[in-house]
Amino acid sequence: MASLFKPTITRHVLDGKVVPAGTPGARKTRAKAEKWYGRFRDPSGQLHRIPLATNKEAANAMLVEAILKAERSSAGLVDPFEEARKVPVSQHIADFRRSLESKGNTIEHSVQTVNRLAAMLDAVKAKRLDQLSASRVADWLAEQRRAGMATQTSNYYGAVAKQFGAWLIRERRLPENPFASFRRLNARADLRRERRAITVDELSRLVQAAHSGPTFRGISGPDRGLLYLVAANTGLRASELASLTVNSFSLSGDTPSVTVEAAYSKHRRRDVLPLRGDVAELIRPMLSKLDNADRQVLRLAHGSTRKGNAANATSDTSSASKLWSGTWVKRAARMIRNDLTVARNRWLNESSTNAGREDRERSSFLAYADEAGQVVDFHSLRHTFITNLARGGVHPKTAQSLARHSTITLTMDRYSHTVLGDLATALDSLPPVSSGEPQADRLRATGTDNRTTHQTTNPLLAAAGDESTSEICCAPVALKLGICCPPVSPIDPTNGSTRGTENETIPEENSVSVGDYGSDAAGARTQDLRIKSPLLYRLSYGV
């Protein structure tokens, strides 16, 4: 039978402080515990002794709850998520981070994801899983947007919350995703930075400026110029380019290629991309130079290994084999902006007159931001690559494969930049407009030239031969079938019937008269054949 009790506790006290047993001079004391304890047996007969509360009524309620829980557990009705709900959210977040890293995500991505998640949950004071609330997080994000957070950034935070909720379900820590109701907001309505593609002339001048420029964070000017060319002709991202080594390139054979390992690819898959022949030839001297350097490093490493310094040798080998080493990738936007500034200043100085220079200064050529606010950063080279594919008439599916996008929508909507000149060129595919058409021809084309019905050429009918008695080919459907309407004879004024050919008489209820379509005085317009269409009449198959 269940019961409440206060156990007797033995303590050793020295100078008013509790000390370990056996301490010299300590005094042994015995006293009742301040907290009530509960004692009960579960349905299996096992005895349980649990601490409860200092208040007896509260302790009694807690004991009853413990007994009910034991009975539910014995009946198989225990809550499988109860233990997870007791764990602080901070511990779940730490486990979530380890899960991200174990799946191959980079340290930077894992840290950024966890920091965003922790910031959200700390702001809404969610300490336990049962305190997770989509509405509270949504309210916090709305406050952040009013304070200046971009909509796209807000979407990133919402995506992290949903990702965390989905992970809790997979790990059997919650029965449902508390953030499943999140919906992405329209980030296009609040663009803070929209990139633009650069022209061929801009790219050429950018490469020239970089080639003659100083070293930036470990990458020399000539190497930087080649980097821009490769980026604009492959669509590789900055981090992917920074990971390329001598072994990443295969320039032998009919199709040169470059390989991005899965650890550096955005979608964590190994990508093999073709290279243009001229780009491959530009890269070849650099690969040859680095290959010779690697051989020298390997020889030094072999000697260092004999001296017991193999760890340093391995590190040097890895660094020497990368085409574009250094820390430039962390400041790639600043790097290309510096080179853009140099290239634009050179272009401005090429003007020989003040008026010409003023015109150039008003232009957005080689400018970091154009008049529409679109900017040029390193990722703009990827935009340039995909936009040039679209302008070159490459099939969208092929462009999607080269861009390595999951959907064709992303390829065409986000990365294909259409300018006004491209739209104007597209209009040239329309049929030419003739401005010298005679007035009568224009009136006949619209059916407003006051001709009578039997003279009118209806868009759905084409008269062949004599207008009054010849066969009349019917609507386009009939033309495709190779059939024609029966010939319509002039109206017999005596009985109002229509005489058919070869002594064949069409019944009066199926006859077609001028009055059915209009009058000569009113002038014939385009006839409305929705009620009495020639296709409703008997058709002649030429027999």
C-alpha cells in the first residue's frame, strides 16, 4: 500500500557545517528530512521509494501521479516522449548540431544553423520541448523584420526551425513538428541585394585589372584573373573554386573536365563538369607549374618523413596542390569589388573629353551597383555563366544540369538575367507589319467595306469559282477533313427556296438566305455563324 513518510537523515557536523563521516571532531546528528517521500509497489510487485515535496498535500498528489504512471506503464500506455520532454532544449540543440556534422555538413554551416536556432528559442524563452511554439517564433521574426531584418533572412530562420522540428520527430523526441505551420514569405518583395550578370566587355576589363593587380589574401593578380575567367565559364561557387587541386582537372581526351568533390559541393554530391577547350588551355600552364611544385614538395616530404616530421610534410603537400589557395574566399566580395573599381577607373580615364567622361560616369558599366540597385559580387560570375547559356540558346534542361540546380525554376527565374535589349530582340521574331496596305484591303480584312453578303469573304469560308453557284469550302475543320459544303444556289423569288445542283433540292428548313446574315443596305460585317453554321448542313464528299 502506498504511503508518505519523512526519512531520518544522519549528518556529521563540525563548527555548524556538514562534513564527511569520519572527520576528526565532527558531531553525529540525526534528524527528519524536510522533504516528504513516497513508498509504493507497482503492478509487478516492485517497491519504489521516491522523493516528493516539502508540502504534504503536494507530496500526496505527486505520489498519486507516480502510482498512475506506473499503472499506465504496466498497461503499455506510457508516453514515449516523456523523457525527452524533461531534457532542456539546450541539450537537444547540442545533439542536433552533432547530427548535422555527422551528415557531412561543414563546420561553418552547422555553427550558423545552430546559432540561428539558439537565438530564436532563447528570444521566446523556450526551455523545454513543450514550450516550443510556432506562433511565438513567428511573432519574434515579425519584430525582427520591423527592426530591419530582411525577409530572406527571416525565411532562413523559419527553415532552421522546421528542420529542427523534423529532426525531433526522426529522433523520436516529439510526436509532431511544432514548426510545421511555418510558410515562406515572398522575399522578392523585400530584396536587399539583387545580383546582376556582367557583360563580356566588363568581364574582359575585370580580368585585365585583376591580372595587373596586387596580391589579395594569398592570391596573386594573374591567378585572380584566371580565377574570374574560370568562374564565369563554369559557374562554380567561390568555396568550390577554392577547393580545386591539380588532381581536380582532367585536360586529356576530347572533353576536358573539372571535378568538385562532394565535401565541397553545395548539394554534397561529386560533380564532374565539362570545360571549354580555350579555358582548359589557359589552365594548363598553371597546372603544370603546380604539378612541378607538388613533386618538389613530395621529395621534401619524403626527406622529412625520414627525420620524423611527416605531419608537417603532409600539411605542406595539401596546401601546395590547391590552385587558388589563401584566405581570399572569406572576402571574395571585397576582392572583386576592388578589381571592379580599378577597371572602372581605367575605363573612365580612357575618355579624351570632359563630356565623354561625364557620360561614362553616369553609366553603370563596371559599377558595383547599377541604376536598378543590382550589384556585382563574386557570385555574380555564376549568374553571368547561366545567363550567357540562356542568351546563347542553350536548352533550359541543359542549363539546369550545368548549373547543378534541383529545379528548372531556380535556373530560369533567379539566374537568367534578361535585359531590355534581349526583349527587344525577341520582338523581331514577330511577323512584319506592312504600313503600305491600301485602304480597301484593310477594310476587306475587317469586313467593313460595305460589300453585300454574297460578295463577302468570311474568314471561315473561301469561295472557289463562281460566287453564286460554286462549292464553298467550310470552316478550317472541314478543310482539314477534305470536305466541302454543298453548293448554294441563288434564291428563287417565287417560293423562297434554294435550288441545288444536279436537280437536288435542299429542304427549306435547311436553306441559307441572304436575310439570315444581314442586308445589303446595312453592309455586311463578319457573320455570326454560331446559330446556323454551314457545318450543320449536309456535306458533299464529292460523290
